[in-house]
Amino acid sequence: MQELHRITSMQDIPKNQPIYFPQEPSNSIFFLKKGRVKLTRTSSDGKEMILALVNMGEVFGEMAFFDEGERNEFATALDDCLVCAINKNEFKEFVDRNPELNLRITKLIGLKLKKYSERIEELVFKDAEQRLVSFLLRLADENGKQIGDEIFVKPFLKHQDIAELTATSRQTVNSILTDLREKKVINFDRKKLIINNREKLTSLLT
């Protein structure tokens, strides 16, 4: 840990500020110590698509480890973030001296690829409501806190961000969330999501 600390640098990134851009040299790997980060791509007509959300304790920009020449996505702070950056060459040397870490990195990449594969399957085989329900359940699993029979997720996301993550429109997201709230399956506001009945929410996937 002392060696790892020596080769890292910490940086505070204010909310909505970029961390890196496409076509930038891919020189560093990042660990998110606080906040959330979104990874996005932009189409030729300017439409933004969110590829993934990075939560506290996760790694991003890790393709630099595999000699990716330059970035191919935007990384932007969703909240005030604390980011730990490690030069990829120094990190490779560190990993070479710690074979167990090399295995963990490989597993990490495999899990991320699995998540991307699951998202592609959702886009192909599920309708808008099912995609949104799947997203809410993942959000609960990754960021939720169980209090009694309810699951609290703080903070919640903007409807536009949810729309981009689930390949739907903002209006569709608003309509489905409102319907679920009226059925008392969930509750939400700008700051939080509450899943009142996980079993009922899960049943919507079948």
C-alpha cells in the first residue's frame, strides 16, 4: 500500500467537470475515491449516450492497462469527486511485482465486459419498462441501503441520464417512474430513490 500510495496522485474534480476526453492519450488509470462518474460517447449528430456509471471504490480508464493508445469516451464527474490517478507504466510495473493483483485486474475487466454484454441483451430483448426496471434493480444492488423492507438509493439520477442509460426518452422514463410510484412500488424525488416493494418490481421482468 505504501508503494501504491507513492505512485498515485489525488485530485478533487468538481461536479459536472470533465476528467478526460476522447482522443486524449491514454496514460493513466483512475480509482474513484468519492462521488460518481459517468462514461459517455457522443454520436456524429451530437447525441450523447451513457456507457456506464462509475461508483465510489471502482476503477475506470483501465483500458490504458492494455496499451490503449487514446481514450474513446468522455469521463465526467456526476458529483464532487475525489479521483486517484496512477500512471499506466508505473502501475504495470507494480502489477508485475504482485501477480495476485494481475489476476484481480483480469477478473475486473471480465466483469465489466459481462455487464456491457447484459446491457446489450436488454436493449435487444426487453421493452422500455423492463429496461428501466432492470436499471433500478441494478442501482439498488450497487448503491442501495436496506432499511426495514425498503431500499434507499442516494443520490438519484436525472431522468435524462436514466433515459440515456436505458435507451429510452426522458418522457418515457418520467411516465414509467410516475406509474410505479402511483402503484407504490417505488418512490423518488431529485435526491433519492426508494424501492418500497422489490419483489413486485422484480416481477415486472417476467
